[in-house]
Amino acid sequence: MIDAGWKGVRFSRRSFAAGTAALAAATCGPLVHSALASPVIVIDQPVALIDAAVAIELRGFAPRQPVTIMALQTFPSTRWRATATFMSDDEGCVYVARQAPVSGTYDGVSAMGLIWSAERLPGEVSTPPAGDFIMQPWFVQLEATSPDGTRAEFTFERRVAGPGVTRHPVRTEGIVGTLFLPPGDGPHPAVIVLNGGGGGIDEHRGAILASHGYAALNLGYFAMEGLPRGLVNIPLEYFENAIRWIRAQPWLRNHFLAVWGESRGGELALLLGATFTEINAVVAWVTSGVTFWALGLAEPGDTRPRAAWTFRGKPLPYLQENNASMEPSPAVEPGRPVAFAPVYLSHLRDTRAVERATIAVEKTRGPILLVSGADDQMWPSSALADIAMRRLETHHHPYPFRHLKYEGAGHLILVPGGPRTTRTLRLQVEGMADRLLSMGGTPKADAEAGVDAWRSLLEFLEAGIKGRR
């Protein structure tokens, strides 16, 4: 990882990382292999949030023998499976967090390798059910076997929404989204969570934020019922209204309000921070410091020029507008992933177009955290985030700012805790669904980046809150 560094900020570690310390302290314990010992799988956290690293141990197996672990993750709509074979030690024990498997779906030492290396089982559906499925736990079934027929099983529980977190659909004052609240009456610091170019909302990020004490509004802005069908001429006044609504809620009480977006949502997060002074901090994952073109179809009857964003009735400039260095977009072939990052790099050669479309991030009234993958093939997020960094440095932004650039990672830098083997994405947006997009990166690099970026995000928000007191 390349880290551009904070400007004078120190952080303390949040409690969610405690599982990592437990991994280092794990021991095989008093149960060792004997003729009377039954093999067991031991988990330090049988029920845990999805971002917690759990310690998995095997005890009571034959010494110095291969033991294969199968992990089956069951979600509301899909099942995913990973396997790894380890050699037991002299006491018949295996420490998954400290040992590299001799074979399996991942290599190297990785405490959560059995989670992120899982592959979706054939025939499984990929669309989650409607409703409050995010409030339900999912389960990981472990099964350990050795060549002599020794076998052990254990199932542990993973949760996105922790105890006391509540979910509230929001359809009021033109706002479309889902609000997650942590336990208690508040006041709570709040985060607006924005999805990317696929539209809709990602309740996963809102629920896990609430599990860490934040009120989180997953705010839709296109590709949902009651909203535009495409990312075309989206008025920033819609978000201004949402900010006003949050500020009026009794659980906020004029407290801390951040915005967190990923991909096109990260572009939007930077744009909102630069436009509205009520935003106190900005987190932008795999983002862009310049505004991009529209995606999908405009609304019926909308004959205005196609821009992604408008403000006060005017379209905002975008990188591709009158761009003199644009290379042709790659050909779209059924079933063949397309990498758009090289084409977008050609767009950046037109310095005037870049200047016109650059977001005035220095106007943000708070700290900024940027995250990118150096092998992002959806768009060159590292280069695009660097544009924002250079502008912040040039204007001597008075608040802390940082760019976490992860070598080998792609576009799918996500909150840790789930499979990372998906390497492509098909946007479910009218006019765009025929494109299978390459994400870049590798499962391992993306998984490791997600762990570090998520820890950094929680520390960033905590420091931002303390900075306002």
C-alpha cells in the first residue's frame, strides 16, 4: 500500500480489530490428540460482526497429518464454498490464522482466507431478496476431515447488523433510501452512504456502520423506484434536501455528518463535500477527483444535454465533454469482460478537459479520506484520486486528507467479511446491462485492501468527530 500520509493526525485503534489480537494469542489449549480425544473445531467468536477476524483452530486430530477444512457460507440468496488443507502439528492441532495451507482456494497465511477465497456454487442466484434480509445473520459451516476418517464440524454466525441496530425505510420529502440506527436515543454521528454506477442502495455498508455506532442513511439517487432510471442529470439539490432532512432529525442534534461513497458514489461524495458546507467529512473509495459522463438512459422527455450532475438548473462539466484526446471505447462482446481504465486514461491527456471537470475539493469543510486500487480496471481510481490529492495540496487544505493506494487491488475494495472471488460486474442499469466490466485486482489483494481501508475509515470518522468537539 502507498499512503500519502495524514497532515498531523493520530488515530487510536477501534475495538473491531480486537479479533486480530485474539488470533495472535490463540493456542491449541489443553485438548491434544489421544485415543480418547474427539476432534473439534474451536472458534473464538461463534457469533461476530462480519468485519471481525475470527480465530479458527482444529484440535484432536492425528499429529503431522493433512487435514482439509471446507467452509460453506450461506447467505439469503447464495452459497459460497472454500477449502484449504493444512498439516497438523505435533499435538494434532491446526491454527488457521498462523498457518499457510498446503493446498486449497487460497495460499499464504490469512486468518480469513476461508471466507474471502470462497466461490459461488453453480446454479446459485445472485440477486438478494427484497426486504430486511440484511438484518438476518448468515452462517459459515465448517467441516474438517483427515485421511483416516476423522471428522469435526462447527457452524458459526456472522452479522452485519449488531444487537440493537434498527432498519427504517425512508420514503419522505422526496428522499429514497434506508436508514440504520445504532442502539440508544442518540445523539449519533451520521453518515450518508452512496452507491456507485450500478445505482440502487447498498444496505450492507449502512448496517455495519450502525453496528459501530453511526446513524447511516443509504441514499438512493437512481435506478430505484421513484428515482431516475439512469445516472443522467441528477440534481445536487436532491442531496441538499437529504442533508437538510438529516440535520432536522432528533437523533443528530447538529452533530457530525459525513458522506461515504464508492466508485461513482465516491465522485459524488467529493462533489457534495465541495458543494455543501453541512458535510463535515468525506470518505471516497475507488473514487474520481473529476466528474465523469452520464450512464444509462435519461428520463422520458428529458431533452437536455446529457450530464451526470446538475446544480441550480445547470449541467456540471464532465471529463468527456469536448475532450480532444478520447480514444474509442472498447468493443462490447457478450460474455467478455471489458476494461475501461485504459480508455479513461486517454481522456486524462486533455489537460483542459481535466481542469474543467476537476472537483473543487479544497472547498470541503472537513477531512477527506481517499481509497484506490492501483490495478483498478473499471476506471483508473488511483490516478483519478491523485487529481484530488494534488488539488488539496496546492490549495493547502486546512483539514487532514489522505490517499490510501493499494498495490495489486482492483475496483472491488469492500468492507471485509465476504467472498472476494468475483472479478467482473454487470451494471443493472437500463442501457448498460449488456456490458460485463472487468474489476481488476486479485481476491487476496482486494481482501487485504478491504481490511485496511475499513479500519482506516473507522479511525478517520472517530478522529473527525473528536476534531469537532
